Amino acid sequence: MEAAVFCPSGTMTNQIGIKINTQPYEEVICYKGSHIYKYEGGGVAGNSLASVRLLDGDRGRISVKEIEQNINNINDAHLPVTSVVSLENTVVREAGSYYTLDQIKSISTFAKSKGLKMHLDGARLFNALVETNDEAKEYGKYFDTISICLSKGLGAPVGSVLVCRKELESKARRMRKAFGGGMRQAGFLAAAASYALDHHINRLKEDHTRARALGNVLAGTRWVKSVMPVDTNIVIFSVVDTTTPEKILAQLNEHQVKALKFGPQEIRLVTHLDFDDTMLDKTIEVLKKISG
């Protein structure tokens, strides 16, 4: 990767990445719960005029076999042309599950052998990297575009960056302007992002440790039905049928613990730069105290 385009949000960097890798009426292969599909306002359809082929994956991690089975016949005019494979690392909908670089390499090698482009929604990529110990610089050779969020675990106040091949930079900057993301006076934000990259990567493991502590407590709580495996900094759990997320969230909020409803019976907690051990202890105390 030789170029980077700074944007206001990860949604924008994802949408630019998909846009510059596709033509109208083509199709993007991705996990059925991926952020580009579920949480970006239908942008793939609206911005790129592309459709999506949704795969089940293993906790959001799609495989070479699944991809191979879902590439459309380019000679069949009834079907959209398959053009892009989009991966997400970590997978937000699956409690921060992650790919290893070996898995990425296998998918990319196969996709490129079929003439497909590769996009990575790497909003929490560094959360994956501190767990796998893979080198960030190795990722570039396997993707055409990579979206990285700087304001989540890395702790910058705002901003994401689209990393891409040099020949795509001009097109990416044009799409940023067309999508309303051109920013003047962005130096202060870029400086904060640079600081986050220099100082906040290694400490991500602290977030993961605290998230696992929360997951362990929740697993032993009577009003919790199940907890997804906690791989990084995201904790997703289901509450029992005798209560609702709304009731649990109301009780948490009374104690200034903020969480998010994430499904009909699901709640999500996320650990981050501003959540320290004192807050962890308080949250665990509250989780044990509330009635459900």
C-alpha cells in the first residue's frame, strides 16, 4: 500500500473502498452480518449500485470454499458480475472474532486468481494484530483497499483512513469529495490520529483483558443466557427470556454503565482507551448487583 486518504468516518472509508473497486451492477461477496451490509445505510447499493452476496462464515470469517461456491458465472447475463471480496477484521457482529494473516493470504490468493478485488473493513484491525502478532505492513499485499478506524480502540477523537494502492489514490480522493468528506483544517485531527498510531496500539491488549473479565462475570450471572466468546474488546451477550435488554440497560444506566442493545435479546459492551481498571471493578460490581 502506497497511499492513504483521511476521512471523517469508517463508514466513508468503507464506502469509498467499495466504490473504487466496483462498477454498477456488480456484486460484492461478504459476511451476512458485515458492517458494510448491515450498518452503513444501504450504501453499497446507493453509492456503488452494487449488490451483495451474503455468506454465513465461521463467526463472521468467510472461507475460500464459501467464496468459490458463490462466484457468479460471468457468462450468465441473469447474474451480476462478482467483483470484490470484502472481509472484516475484527468482526463487530461476532464479538470481535478475527482472521489470522495466513487465513487472509489464502483468501486473497484465491480471489486474485479469479480476478476479484479485495477490500478490508479493518475498523479494529489493530485489535486483531495484537492478538495474532502479525505484522501490519504485511496486510497491504493482500488487499486493494483497507479501511482503518482511528477513533475506536486507538482513541483518536475522530477519523478513519483508507489505505490503497497508489493508482487508486486519485479516484479515492475524488470519491471522498463526492461523498461530502473533503475536510479543510484537518491537521489537528491528523495529528491526533498520528499520536494514536504511535502510542495506543500495544495497550489494546489491556482492553482485551478487561473485556474477558466482563465476559467471565456475565457468564456466571443468572439473568444472562449466553455470552459469545470474547476474542478482543467486544462483549456480546444474550439475556434470559424472562427479562429484556431494555430492562437490563435501564438498570445499568442507573449506575452510569453504558451499553447498547444489539439484537432482540442481545446487549453489547465494548472496552476502550478511556475504560480503566477502576471502571472495570465498578462495572463488575454493578453486573453482580442488578436484578435482571
